[in-house]
Amino acid sequence: MKINFLMKKRLYFLAIFLVLVVISIGSMSMTQFSIAKCFASIPKAIQWGFGNFYPAGDSFARLPEILLKLQETLLISIAAASVAAIFALFFALMGSRITKVNNFLATLSRFIANVFRNIDVSIWALVLLFSFGQSSLTGYFALFVASFGFLTRAFMETIDEVGSDTAEALRATGANYFSIVFQAIIPMSVSQLISWVLFMIETNIRAATLVGILTGSGIGFLFDLYYKKMDYHASSLVVLSLVVSILLIEQISNYVRRAML
């Protein structure tokens, strides 16, 4: 009986694998994609990168402008995640199984979180571009909406993990809703909530470059401008500054997480 079950399971996974292979081959045929040409172009791409895409002496003259746009990008990313966290906490409390007020608000909160979370930040940037045009405000709203969806869902799961026993015990003592939320649920989950916010800030900084290219703002716009002008040395300096800033933010986030635990 057990052997038959394992055989069926293996056949099931084999069938899925074959379907994926057929889809992949069909997609490559339709798009005229060649794996051989792809791998053959890798050495040329590496050679071009080392020969052209590196900071040169003249590109460092643009460093003040790059740092100014980088500062703008970092501030927008942090602001979007921080403000979104406030709204996300409210919706998470409404949508959590433990702290929900009623089933209607819980379902509505979960629906909003799923919609906002499953639409990529680049799509939000394109949608908002028609309303607000190319500006830093558009980039901020795109990051805010994406952060709100992700944090709402993450906060819900974090609050649910606290456990209903604590809330039930406080209800048995006659504690009201606000006492349960602000004296038990949030204090017990605050370290994990802050950890999610820090993670969202890191994610926003990475996504802000693409959003900046689409919305014409921040460090992404500057990279796009230099790249289209074929100023590859300045473009590489933008990428280098982004990498350094992301690594620094990650180190700070890890330090804060360790300090809270």
C-alpha cells in the first residue's frame, strides 16, 4: 500500500515536471530564445562590464549629485515603509483572528491586504504615474501602497502567532478590547513588528531604483539618465553607491534586530 502511494506520488511529480519542460520548450520556440546563444554571450558581457562599467576619475565629479539623489531615495523608502506600517497595524488588528472586531471588517482587511500585496510595486508605479505624473510623490505612493499590502499581511500573521490564550485570559478578567490590544497583543509582538518594518525598508530601497526609473525620480532616474547618455562610468558609480547603502542599511537593521531579541 505504501509502495503504491509512493509510486503515484513520483508519477505525479514526473508528470508536472514534463508539463513544465514542454511549456519551457514551447516558450523558447515562440520567443526564438536560444540557450546556446545565452551562455555564449556571458563571456562577452563580463568582458564588456570590466572594460566599460566601472567608476573612472571623471565620474567622481558627479558624486555629490549621486549622493543627493541617493539621500532622496533613502528618505522616500524609509518614509513609505514607516507611514505604511501605521496604517498596516490598524488593518492588521481588524483582520487578525485574535483582535478582529467582526467578521465583515476582518474579511475586508484581508481582502485589501491581499490585493495590495499581490500587485507588484512596478505596476503601482505605472498606475499612479497617470494620476500624479513623473515626480517623487508618485514614487512615494507606489512604495507606500506596496509596503502597506505586505506589512498588513505580515502583521496579521505575527499577531495571530501571539496566541489566543493571552487574549482569552484577559477577556476572562473583564479587560476591554483596547486593554487587550495595547497591554498584551502589541507588547508581545512589537519586536517582530519592528523587524518586519526594517525588512520593508530594505526592500523599498532595492525597489526604489526601479520605481525611480519609471517615475523619473530619485537615484533610479539618475541611473537611467546616465545610462541613456552612455555615461557608463557614472552609471556604475550609481550602482556602487546603491550597493554600499543597501549593505549599510542591512547591517543597521541586523544590529537593531539583535538588540531587540
